[in-house]
Amino acid sequence: MCLRPCVRSSRALPLRKPTPLAPKLHPATGLPLSRTRGQHLLHNQGVIYKIVEAADIQASDAVYEVGCGTGELTMRLLPLARKVYTVDTELRMVEETKSRAQSGGFQNLEALVGDALRVPMPRRFDVCVSNLPYKISAPIIFRLLRRISEGHPWRAAVLMLQREFADRLLSDPGEKGFSRLALNVRLFAKAVRLFDVKPGSFIPSPEIHSTVIRLEPRVPAPEVDFNEWDALIRVIFSRRRKTLRAQFKKLMWCSLSGTKPSAIPFPELVSSVLKEESMLRERAFAMDLDDLHLLLKAFNRRGIHFASVHQGAAEAEDLDFATSGSGGVGSFPQLTSDFLYP
């Protein structure tokens, strides 16, 4: 007897469209909050109190806040400071914060709608206090460091960061997370970890823990131009485990004067500087501030300077930079920096 396989056929049921999840609402204001936009608003009053206490705000201070949200932190700053500047990308958040300030009788708030990376910082502020949107933490910190270099220093910054990001920022030379940002922070400021914050302190709760840090500018400020220093560090940390000899081997140069600065080929000139400073075999992740500062001065003595071409875009990166693209005269093969000759 021949047996034939029995095959059952069934009509496929149509796929049901997923039901969209209702946005999380802020319990006090009823404003919808979006996780995709990074809108995790701090509501734990105990944490807010600790942040404000760590900022040590004086009556004569101007305070700069990035991301006001619904104004929970802002309302704690207003009675303490002479002026509070805040900026947020959401019009409804700014309007809610302004409304709360007006209801509380405060006239010292200046709130703007816009991108904190595009809106100019206040001309003068003494303290920066912020629950930073995690996606822009690195570029905001770079802007704060540049302010120190430009001669308009602030006294302190108390910032809420993603815990893993804070770990990298506070890492030491030789550690896995040591990066360009960590090095720049070490040069221009003193960084201290204050305390960690659990996800339940936010609405809606993020999937990660947070850390509050405090930055204080070094006094006196280092005698170095931030843009040139950062351009050098960007080159070195593009492949931070490679030797400096390998890092500088294929770099191009450009001249502002239109003439060659030396009769010897440019790669040999760079190698001679590294050799004189005994840094041919040094690697970026293991170098300290003093070594890098000496290296920059050695390049400058030989007429070699550094500049950033795409400065704004590069600030968005806080760790190792990808090595992509092709180079030509006036640019590095994989980076956005140039050697410049005066």
C-alpha cells in the first residue's frame, strides 16, 4: 500500500497592525514625553536638591541650564541665582517652564527655544547646572572647555550624565575608556564624581543609570589654544593604540604662506620632532598631559601648528574616531585636521 503525505493548507491570517503605545505623560503637567527624543525628566526631589546643593550657587551668580524640561530643576535655581538662562528644543517645555516661573513670581528667567549646540551660550555665566540630554553630552562639555580657553571662564558645572559616559570621562591614562574627551577635561578642569542616580528618578524611566559630576576650571588656565590642542589630540586618538610614528606617517600638510617650511620632506620633519622628544613609540592611550603638552610645544617650535576643519561635527564624538575617507593636500587622510605653517 502506498502512503501519500497529507499536507494541510490553511489561509494565513492577515497581520494586525501594532497598537501604538500611548506616550508617557508627565504626572504634574500632562505633557506627553518621548523616549526616542531622550525626554527623561528628572522628578526625584531629593536628587534635585543634591544637584543644587553641589552647585553652590551665590546670589550674584548667573546660571546656565541645558534642557529645562518642565522646569523641576529650573524652579530650584530661580530663587538662588541673579539670572537663570535655559534652552530647550521643545516649545511646550519652554512655555511650561516660563508659566511656572511667572506663577512663582520670578522675573529672572530667560528661556529660549532652540538647539543648545546652535544657540550661543550666554556671554557670561558663573555656573552650569544641567540634566544633560545624553545625546549631546560630549559636544556640550567641549563647548564648556572651549569657553575656558577663550578667557570667559565659569566657576563650576554640575552635570547629569549617562553612567557609562561618566566612567569614560573620568578614566585615567592607560585605562580602556581613556579618550580624547577625558584628556581634554583633565587639561582644562578638575572632574569629580558626586553620586549615581537610579532610573526610577526619571519619567519615563531610562534603561541606564546616571551619574552626577562636578567640573571646576583649573586656575590658572593652561596656556594653550583649545582649538589647536584639540586638533592635535584628535589626530593622536584616531587610532589610540597605534604608535605616534604610525599615526603621523601618512598625514598631509598645507602651508598658509605657500612655501615649504623645510628642505627635507614633511614626513621626515614630523618624525624628527617625535624622535627629539623620544615619542616615536609612544601610544596615545598611555600618554599623560605633560607628555602631550611638551609634544605640542615641540611641534610649534619647528613651525608646525594644527587646526580643525570640521570642528562642529567632530565634537559629537567622545571616543575613538573612525578612520574613513581619503585625503588630499590640506587634509589628513582619515581626520578633519590640518598641519598649518605660519
